[in-house]
Amino acid sequence: MLSDAKKLIENASTIVVVQAENPDGDSLGSSIALEEILGDMGKHVTMYCPVDIPKYLRYIRGWDRVTGDFDTKADLAIIVDTSADVLLGKTLETPGVRHFLESHPVLVLDHHITASTLTFEHTLVSQDVVATGELIHNLAADSGWEINPQAAESMLIAIMSDSLGLTTQNTTADTFEVASKLVRLGASNSDIELRRREFMKKSPEILAYKGQLIGRIEYLLDGKLGLVHIPWEDIQEYSDQYNPSMLVLDEMRLVEGVEVTCAIKTYPDGKATGKLRCNTPVADAIAGYFGGGGHAYAAGFRAYDAYETIVKELVDATDKALRDYDTSTTQHAD
């Protein structure tokens, strides 16, 4: 499949790199890395995302080149860091984009363990890598493409983002080797971290709001599930400064007895989004109940029911996922 991806890319002159509507460090870093690598090959590359890049990601150099205008004159589209159609809803609703994707070559580069729900012919999903950025490194190395320092930095950001600093269980020896190669190619993890910390600074208002969120946390399933609700009013008031869910999810995960944490945002159109962070590797199973997906320890979903209904279904899905996990680990132990 690497050879197919190489052929598709090398035969294209103009390429649009597509992120889903939930950009993160991996999707953005992967997009910028492709722009750098393919640009050095003489390709004209644009980066598309249907939503604005969140402020917490703006420490990543090149974020400001991402546009909300889809280049329908491109020869090839590369979708990065998702193989789920539910996360491309806004993209597919953009006039002309669905027709473009149905009538032009499309390459999907992803690493999520959730089964692909996209029907494009050329889908390269590698579950052996911790991030799409690692997959792009492997594709570039296998193809003999040059990796400049900015591309190396962008891929390192992608890897560090999805591996939580090379600490997740799906981080392998190969991941460490790739990170080492990227540093040799010019990436500086200390420089990246300095910029990230600068952007992570919080205003007194945000710190006070964090206290409010902590006060709202509910513990369900005998304390195994931590839940916080972020209504539309909060999203409007605070999201421009900081992603509300990220203020508390990691700390919720550190509470004794908690195995699963979830932040649910609710919107005026009836949509709700859930962000999952887990201590037990069941996040993808829970998200899958709602048609979402992700990783074993971090995943997300979208739903269109009443908040109370979603919470009930979340409790049921979490209970089942934890029971199934306990059963499987017991069987393996036997």
C-alpha cells in the first residue's frame, strides 16, 4: 500500500490535504509535514479544514496556512488522521466538495483502530503506528522523499501529541526510533514544548472557570465514570480562550477509582459531542456505541439525542465496555 500511496502522490501536481472537523496535534502536524515534504517535491499543496484551528494548537508553526477554502482544482485529495465519515460531515456538506471527492483520486492516511467507514479506494490505515505523523514519516522514508527540518518538527509534534509524550501503550520501539530520526533531521522537542507551554497559559478568568467545571463533575457507575457537562453558553464564552473539556479531563482521569472520563458539549442545534479519556483501554469501544471512534485510551463521538438520554446511553455503553474488558483480560489470564 505504501507503493500505491507513493504513486498517487508522485503523479499529482496539485494536492489538497484534508483534516476532519476535530483538528488535533496529529492531524495538524501531519498536514503541515505533507505540505513541506510535497512542496519540496514541486507540488502545489493547500491545507484544508472545515473549522478554525483551535487556539491551543497555534504553537504549531504553519497552522495559519490552513484554510477553509477547498481547492476543487486539485488533482488529489489526501485525508489525514481519520477514516470515519462522521468526522467529515462539514467537509462533505461544503458545496462542490462531495462531487470532487467522488470524482478525483483520494488517499486516506490514518492509524485509528476503529474500522474505516470511508469508501475511497486508496486507504492506508496502519495500526502499528502511534500517530498519522509516524505513518507519514514511514511513507516518506520508504519513498526516498526528503524531510526538511520543518517537516521533521511537524511530524514530531504529531507523534508527541497522540502518544502523550511517548507514554501510551501503543508507543513502540519503532516510535522512539522515528522520533530520534526526526530530532536528527532538525526537530527540537524542547523548542516545541516551550512554545506549547506559552500557549497553554491560562487567564485568571479561565482558572476560575476551571474551578466551576470541577464543581460540576459527576461520578457514575460507582465512581468508575467521571462526567462533566459543558453547555453552549460555556462554549460561547470560553472556547476562544481555551478548550473547556481539556481543562479538567486529565485531572478527572487521576481521581481514585475512575476508569473512564467524559466531557459532553451540547449545542443549540441538538448536537452533542463527547470527548473520552480513559485509564482502562475502552474509549474506542464506548465511542463506537455512538458511531464514533478513536484510540483505546482517547476517543470521541457525536450524538443528537437529549442530554439525559445521551448520559443514560453513555453509562450503559461504559458499563458494557468495562465488563467486556474484564472478561477478556480474565480469559487471557487463564
